[in-house]
Amino acid sequence: MPPKHWPRPKSRNVGLFTDLRLFSEALELTSEQGSITKHYLQEELSQRVHGLLFIERQSPKSVEHLLRELRGIGWLRSTGRGSKLSDSMSYHLTPDGEAAFNLFRQSNRKFLRLLTAKMQELYTIPGWFVHRLWTINPEGQGEVVVPTPPRGWNPSSRQWEDKEWTPELATQTEKTLDIIQSVCPGGFPIKEDDWIESVESAWNRLSSLKRRKVAKPSGESVGTEKRQMKTYTPRRRLALAMREAAVNFLFSSKPPYVDSEDFWMPKPPLLPRTYMAWCPRLEALELIFYTDVHPTLPGRLIFPTSVFRASAPQHTFEELSAIKNPDGESLWLHQPSWESMKGRFFTALSQEHQRASARVGSLYVSLLDVRDEVCRQLRLSAARFDDFIEEALRESLRPGSRWSISVETDIREDQRSAFQLIRRPAWIDGTPHSLIAITEIRSA
């Protein structure tokens, strides 16, 4: 009997944009106009918020990737011959595309479930990624860490030619591993020597790349050639080297997490670049949760909010029968009801607010920090957290409520760094929020 395995993907060419709303908006524009072009789509896609940043328009590359995926999924068809996208090509809805758009108008959540199935069919990544997380750290419910350098390490810039691997870099690489293995056992199960060797190899590869050019100062003539970079930041390069080494270790087609069932051979399923695109996509599809801002972990903490099972309680899980593992088990999304989770949610929310408040010395704290830890404890998706925080706010307004909760859209000073601004906000009544205050109302 042949070994069971994940199916070979029809495409590895995933788009590098991460906002899944673009799919439904493109279908809507095509439905309204009858046909669209690449230029029209770029001009008409709505302005949006990415994290806490305002994005005025999509790049031509993002629009090209979007059209390519919509065609690969089978929701758009193009005029003319050939597979290469051209600026003059027109795109029309297919019957499946019309059905998908009609489903979106009924329910965005149902549309996302269909999109999940379509991405599984095209790429195989969604189900495989969840399976891989559970395989790496089954005792830790699939928690996995992709490391970055320790937060306190911020060395000065180096000259571009000064690119040697040093004992200091090895020390910081070792420290990162020690912290992760202490805080999140099983989250990054690699031997120290292998880790340092892998990061050094990635550092040397990055150091050999052609140096980038920098933007011209304002006021220089149009014909002036851009200058080449003269310096680089060791922290950023080490972070990139760690990410490359970690992704190759955790998500490659080589041991330790490969067997006859695990993946197609011999190409690695994920590369560092496509890994960065898949994480926010899988989070938006409610298959995983991840955060780059953990109080103690240096790196990205990822954990599944879904699991493969033969069966699961219907009041707690939602079955995606279109996605099955090689053993024939369906993928189940953790979708508990508010009534079943209300008590635990209020407790976790209050406790994490208290910890954050003590840490920053303020009643109003980062809702995103609180959200990340509550989701980790309760294994909630970010979208489910949004649903629950809305329910909690409604509960707090009722007579006799034990809790007083206030949320704000303002941004604290410590949330204004570029790193913080791209974090997914908490969406409450369609508006992004970033601060929360909670007090317990004690009866007289």
C-alpha cells in the first residue's frame, strides 16, 4: 500500500500581500464593472488600515499577485492567450467567482472558509502548516517560536565591508536560544551547536549579497544616480539570519520533522519570504495566531487555533471538511461560543490587564498585548477575540455587571514605533482599537 502523504501543490507562487479583504473587493469591483484591468483594480481598491498604519493604495506588484491568485483559484478568467499577466489584459468573473461573491454578500466568515478551502487546494500550505506546528511541539499544543536577537542588544552600525561573523554574534545567538527554550519548552527544539552554525551560515550568505541602494535626498535632480549603502545594522542582519535559519529548520522538507506523510519532496514547502506572507494569511483565516511582541520571548510566537481530529464537539469547534490530513481527519477550527467561554474570557482578560498595568504603571494599557496573551491561554483566533471583546463590552454595560471596561483608539507613545504600528489591531464595531482599561466593581 503506497504511503500516505500531503498532495503536491498546484502552485507555490503565493502572493506576497497579506490583506485577504483584497479578494472580496476585487470580486465586487469585477461584478460591478463586468470586467476589470490591472490598472483599474489598482486605482479602485479602497484605502485601508494595515495594523495601525493608513495605506492609501496598493502597489502594482500586489495587484498583479492578487489577479494571478484569483485566476489560479478559478474566480477570474482573463482574455487573450498565455499565462503571463499583461497591463492590457481584461478579467471577468467565472461562475465560481460569481458564487464566491454571492457567498461573501451573505457572510464574510463563510467566504473566508471557502477561501481557506481554495488556498488548500491550490497551495496545500494551510492544512500542512497547522499539522507541522502540532508535529514540532505536541506537548506545548503546537507553540513554535521563530527567534530574533534579544531585545536589549542594539549594537552600532557597521561599515558594509565589516561583515565577519564574530564571537559577539555567536553569543547573542546562543542567548536567544537559551531564553526561548527556558520560556517556551519545545517551541524551538534545536541543538545549540546546530543553531549557531545555521545562523552563521545564513549571516554569511546575507553578507555576500549585493549592497542595496538608498533613496536620493530631497532636492537632488531626477537624473542623479542613487548611492549605495555604506553601513548596515548588525541587529537587523542577525534577525534576518535567525529567521532564515529557523524557517529552514522548522518548515523545510528535511529532518527532523519529515516522514513519509509530511510533505512532497524534495523542494522545501516554505522559504523565509513566503513564510512571512503565510503567517498573516493563516491568522486571518483563523487557523493560527502569532505575535512578534511577547513580554519575554525574543521572536515570533506561533500557535494553532485549529487541529486535525476525527471528530470534535460541535459547540466548541467548526469542521472544515474540505481540508483533511493524510489520515483522513478533518481540520477543526476552535470556535467556542460566548456563553461557553464567557467566564474564562473575563478572568483571563482581567488578569492580563492587571499584569500589563503593573508593568507600564497605567490603567490604560495596550489592548494588543492583552489580546495576545488571552488568545494564547484560551487558544482563540484574533477574529474570535474581536467577537468576544465586543460581547464583554456589552456585558459590562448591563446593570449589576462586575466589570467596567473602556477601550480607546488612541495610540500610546510606546506603540508608535514602526514595529508596533504594523500589529493587527483589535476590531470593535468595525473600528481599530489599541488601548483598554478594566476595573472590577466591588459591591458595597
